[in-house]
Amino acid sequence: MKEKLTSTKNLKRVLGFWDLMAIAAGSIIGSGIMSLTGWGIERTGRSVFIAFLIGGLIILLARSPQIFLNSVARYRGGDYTMVGTFLGPRWTGTYSMISLLTSVTLSMYALSFADYAMPFLPSFTRNAIALGILTILFVINVFGVNIFAKIQNLAVALLVISLTIFTVVGLTKLEPNYFEQASWMTGGFYGLWRASVLMSYTCDGAQYITALSGEAKNPTKDIPRVMLISTLGIAVFYGLMGIVAAGVLPVEQVAGKPLTLVAETILSKPLYYIFVIGGAWMALLTTLNSAIATCTKPLMQACSDGWYPRSLARLHPKFRTPIILLGIYYVIGFVPIMTNIDIGVIGDITITVGSITKAMIVLCLLRLPKVLPEAWKKSDFYISNTMLMVIVLLDLGVIVFSGITSAIELPIPLLLANLAVVAFAFIFGGVRYKSGKVNVEVSYELPDSETLSVNSTAHTKH
């Protein structure tokens, strides 16, 4: 009888530098650039292009733990493996449950795609379009990481071409009084900072390729570089788009408005359609495609470790894709769409929860020099312990501050829902771990070593 493959060790390691670059770019470029640029202009006027650059640096600092950690080892379960490696096996259950509970964002991406597609597909309802794109991308991901990467590469190429058309045409149509002082720093330095924080959300997303470490050819070299280059490169590209968004029309006309307003003004009808379909559609499609490809890997490793039934992690014998887990995540994305659950509310519920998982990864970085000292010293991104501590403290400060700020602004019911999700995840982790059914294997691999496969007893000192 043919052996059933269920381990992350059996994933195909075929993703190269440019494959990862396309995936990272697709994860970063989403609906945020279309919808949030106008709000950035409202806060700081034509200085929004500076806000994009600062926003890129903010997100680079926030995601630096993944850059440093990925430079040391291959993590077959992505962030899940990082948590188990550096914080200990007990915490992997909590992390995996939070990842599972917050995966409803899949339906948010699908519905956002539908919002941009509806004007061009009037015969279909919003739910039908959302369900259609969700189904198509899940089917694509069943057929293997090679097919997924080819679709992603093509979609990102169309995306970049469309946004480049908008930028190049727009730069030739800037207002003659573009540098008029009254249109710059309209909210002062505080307004520029508020805009920068907002624009940082549009530059986020490259960290998701961590979950593809088990399928990368050379993860310790490629993943950190891709995260660094894609984040900074897109921040600069966004800055140029920001110049167009704020410089073609008077600031008061574009403040708080979507990017499509400017696009409709500067582009001919054919180019406008290319911008919306190749830009807005592809931005959301690539983000959703990346989310589907990466969401299963942490849970797959969690199944191997005993947090969930191992049978759920079964791989398709030919394509080496976790078909059962893909089905589970498809249902998670499907249900909110078909039941018309308020996706905005679901998004709000993930705000505080997301701060918990971010803090876990930062604490992993703090443990790096103690857990893997030799491998860390060999890293191309090695820095002194003092610099490491500075980054950890800065990151934790930002996470705690933003988490508390977001929590305070939530209505009481949503705040309680956030706290309930966090409490459930911690209770699940503690109860399941004490049951004795969890046996967390070491699922990281050092560049110069053979595949490690030992059980959690190796981690009891953590």
C-alpha cells in the first residue's frame, strides 16, 4: 500500500528567488494602495510620497525579526516553527490556533476583489464573484506550488505593468504649481507621521513568504533578501504613485478619495480599464493567492506535531499539496461569504489578536543568540547583541502601543471578542499540551546540516 505523505519534509522545494519575489510583491500590493492613498493625502497633502518612504521603513523595522530569523534556518512550518524553536513547543499550539481563527481574512480578500469586479461583471452578484475567485484560486493551489508560482508570476507582471502605466502617464500631467508650499505638510509633522503609519499598512505583506520556507530552494539566502528588497522597492514605487495621486488634481479633490478617481482623469478609457483590471483586480488576486498558498503550512506542521489529527495534513501523492487542509481553509473562506457575515467586524476582531502573534515572533528574535548561537554568527544578517536588543525593544514597544491603541478604539463587544479569541487560543495550547498527545518535532533545518527530525524532548530546556 502506498504510504500517505503528511510531513512538511515531503513538500516540493522548487521556489527560487524570483518566484519568492513575485509572491512577496503580490502579498504587499493589495487594495490598500487603491483605498488608503487618498486618506494619506488628507493627512499630509502632497507629502504623501514621503509618507510612503517612511512607511516602508516602519514596516521593515516591524518585520525585521522574520528577516533575521529566516537568515539562519529553513522553517518548514513558517512562523509556527519559529515559535516552537525559540519559545518552546508549549506555545506552538497557541500560535496555530490564533492562525486558524484569524484565517477568515481569506473571505475579506475575496469580497474586496468582488467590489472592484462588479462594475465590469454586472450579471453576477458580489457573493457569486467572491465565491468564484475563491474557488478558482483554491483549485489552482491544489495542483501544486509550481502552478501556483506560474499564476502568481503572471499576475504580478500584469499588476506592475498596470501600476507603471498609471505612474508614467501621471508624472507627465502634474499640476504646474505642484511644489506650492500650501499643498505640502498640510497636517504638520504630526500629520506626516499619521500618514506614514497609515501608509506602512500598504507596504506590509512580504513576511508571508516565511511560510514557504519548506518549499524554497535556498530559504536562508533568498527569503531575507526578498523581504528586504520587495518592501523597500515597493515603498519607493508607491512613493512615485503618491506623487501622481496628489499632484494631478488639487489636493482637496483627491483627499480621502480612491486612486481610481485620479486614474479616470489621466487615463484613456482603454488604459483605465487596464488599470482597474490589471491593477486593482490583480492586486487583490495576488494577495488572496499568496494567502491561500501560505496559510496551510503552519497548520500542516501543527498536525504533524499532534495539535490536530495528523491525517488532516495528508499531501496529494502527485502534487504534494495538503488537499484536506486546503479544503478546510476553503470552508473557512466560504462560510462568511455565503452567510453575509459583516467582514468589517471580522477584520476588527483580528486587530488585538494579531498583536499577540507579532509579539511572539519578536520574542523569538530575542532568543536567537541563545538557541542557535553558531548558526546566527554565520548569518549574512548577523548583528551585535546590543543592536539586536535595540530592535527587539523598539518592535515590542510599537506592537504594545499599537495593540493597546487599537483595542481602546474598539467597541466593547468587539474588544471582548478579541480577548475571547486570545483566551481560547491560550487555553487550547495549555490543555492540549498537558494531554500528552502533543509531540513537537524540530522542524527547522540549518543550511549546513541534514534534515532534523527529533521530538520535543530536545526543546525541554526552552
